[in-house]
Amino acid sequence: MNPVLHPITEDDIADFLANRPDFFERHAELLASVQLSSGHGGRAISLQERQASLLREKIKGLESRVVDMIRHGQDNLVIAGKLQSWTRRLLQTAQPRDLPGAIVHGLATEFQIPQAALRLWGVDKAYAGETFAADAGEAVHTFAASLSVPYCGVNAGFEAASWLPQADQIQSLALIALRPDNDAPVSGLLVLASPDAQRFHSGMGTEFLERLGEMAGAALSRLRAPLALAMAAG
């Protein structure tokens, strides 16, 4: 009885070649005769040419990634320099009452933020008459306390938007809760705004804004009332 012969499949051929890596060394003439589609117009090319083409495409892709990495690294250096300059400005502000203005002005000059404003609560009574200590309202307090990360997007009728000098020009904004330190209760709200609808959008990353909020909150802790500081520390 003759055995049943099964046709050879592509998988059989692939397994055969994979298990015999020296096959084409022993049959080098086959490499020159194998013709493949170039992938560009259907022109037939040799296997070596096809491999070289694939390698060139891979190298081109890697070069593009390297260029992107270099560009992102340069951008990060620029941002780090601006953050350092802004932080230095805060450290050099001698009078605590001048800190809110230094923060807002620094954001405009260093990061080209068109409009910015902030409000604080629980400040020392010596600063009670300052604009930054004006009553923000219970709704603002509640909203700020609910922010685990900055809000970025359109102005959905936020009361805090009215603190800005040209509120009617706002197309997008960021709302950042301020704390003396990461574990303390919220003690204020920082508002950044732009006439560009895409400057602050819902899909953007917020890590950098969080760092800004942490730095501003720490600097503004100098304005806190002694009791508020004690409660935050406790």
C-alpha cells in the first residue's frame, strides 16, 4: 500500500530554511535568481536588492526617530531654562505680598502666557486687602479642592475666569490648584488663559502645569496665616 503524500506547504519550506541557515551558502546561485517585487511600482528585483531596500527604509526610520529625540531634548532644555529663570525670580522676591504679581508676570514673560491670575484663601490678615486675597467664593473653593490634576479646556462659565483682565478674549484656559505642599489642603487657584483655543486643550499633558502649581504654591506659602500654616503642617 502506497503511503499518502501530502503536498509541501509554504510553512514546510519556511521551516526547512529556518532549520538550515547554511542552505544559501551552499546554494548561493539561488540568491541571484530569486526575483521579488520592489514594493515601488511592481518592478522585479533580486533578493539582495530587496533586503538592501528594506534595510535602507529601516535606517531612515531610525534616523527620523533620532532627529525627533534630539529636537525634544532641545525643547526640554529650553523649558527647563525658563522654569529655572521663573523660579529664580520667585526666590529673589523679598516681600511676600509681591509674590502673586511676580508669579503672574513671570508666567507672561517666561512662558508667553497671555493672561494669568490667582486667588488665595487662608492668608495672613496683613494681606487681607490685597486683590489676590479677595473672596473667591465657596464654589471656587469646592472646585479647586476637587482638582487632582489641572483642568485644561474651554471656559465653561468658570467664575475664576472673571479674575482675568480681558476675560472676554478667552478661548481656552488652565485651572491649577495651589497647595503649600503636596499633602496640604488647597489654598488657592491659579488661572492661565489664552485667546488660542488650542493653547490649553483637554488632550494635553498636565505634568508641566502641575510642576508650575507646586512651585507657585510653595512660594505663596509665605502669605499664609500662622494658624493655616499650623493646620497644614499638622
